[in-house]
Amino acid sequence: MLIVFIGPPGAGKGTQSKRLLEYLQIPHLSTGELLRGKHNSPLGRLAAQYMDKGQLVPDPIVLSMVGEELDKPAFNRGCMFDGFPRTIQQAKSLDDSLKQRGTPLDMVIELRADEAELVSRMLRRAKAENRPDDTPETIGRRMEVYHRQTAPLLDYYRAQGLLTTINAMCPADDVFQAIREAVDKKKSERPVHLAVSAGPASPA
Ligand code: AMP
């Protein structure tokens, strides 16, 4: 299965997509994690200049990095995209690349949450993970970037009939339950590209 997660910073995309990967047994691709993992390379240092300011890393950098990842054999089994695509250009490029591979997206999950709550979640996470891009100064910028550059993707995917919106303001277990139900419904509605694990969901 190929699933995109979209939501404002702090909405729980990383947490929920990692839980879903245990259920579906398909790899998880977080562009934020990939970029942070490259911090010792010239590309990583270039990317950090944008990330530390709460700006998006330029599309060509992100697209070539994702292209390299998708060429890895693990991704033949499907993928859960977390934090990618984040711009219309990235979405179109992903569509083209998946079309060439003959494996279009199965669904797009929007995690919707209110901003005041998100800001407090991000400040808590900043403390816990010591992330340089989660300072109070960059949070406002990242929200603004989400609205301006990423939120238009919701209409883009809604028009393709791919979008499912989940209320991310519930407890994490309830959010996961809603995601799992939406995924199961999607699996029953249309052929997906890969079989999923028949095993039980992992414990909360
Ligand atoms: P995340 O871990 O998804 O919150 O991403 C952290 C930061 O990495 C973002 O604020 C961006 O600076 C950068 N980033 C991650 N994914 C992308 C993307 N798809 N396009 C551009 N920048 C990204």
C-alpha cells in the first residue's frame, strides 16, 4: 500500500505513521528524518540552513533524496510517506514517479488538529527531543509554511478521491483506531498494491 500522511507540524504524523507501519508491515519514509540523518554531509548542512529557520528545504534536494530511497528494494513492498510531499511540485513529481512504477497512491490521510494545541505539543516535543527546528521562534513560521505551501495539497488529493480526514485532537489510541478503520475500509474498496499482514495490531 502507498499512503501519504499530511498534517500541520505537531499533529502526530510521525507517531501515527510508525504505528501504522507495524500494522501494515510496509516501510516508512520520513523526509524530515532523512534530512536530519544527513547532518554530517554537505547536503545535510545545506538542508539544515532551511530547517533551522522553519522553512521548507528546496524541492530539488528533497525530490532527489526521495527518488534514491524509492529505488531501494524495501520500497517495492509499499510505503508510508510522512512529511512528504509538502508542496504541489513534490506531489506532482511523486505522482509521475509512481505512475512510471505502475503503483499509484492508495490513500492520503490528513491529520487535522487545532493550532493552539499543536503549538503546545511542539513545545513539549522540543524539550523532549532537543530539536533545533522546534524553537518557539520557528513554530509560527512552520505553521505559516504549512498553510501556504502544504495545505493546498488537501484539495489536490481530494480532487483525486484519495483524501481521508482524521480528527487528530483525540487521544493517540483513538486517532490510530480511526486511521486503522479508514485503511481497512480502503483495502476492502479497491485493490491495493500489496498484501498486508493479517496479524493483530501492535499494542498501544
Ligand atoms: P518534519 O520532521 O517532517 O517535521 O520536518 C522537519 C523539517 O524538515 C521541515 O520543517 C522542513 O524544513 C524539512 N522537510 C521535511 N520534509 C520536507 C519536504 N517534504 N519538503 C521540504 N522540506 C522538508
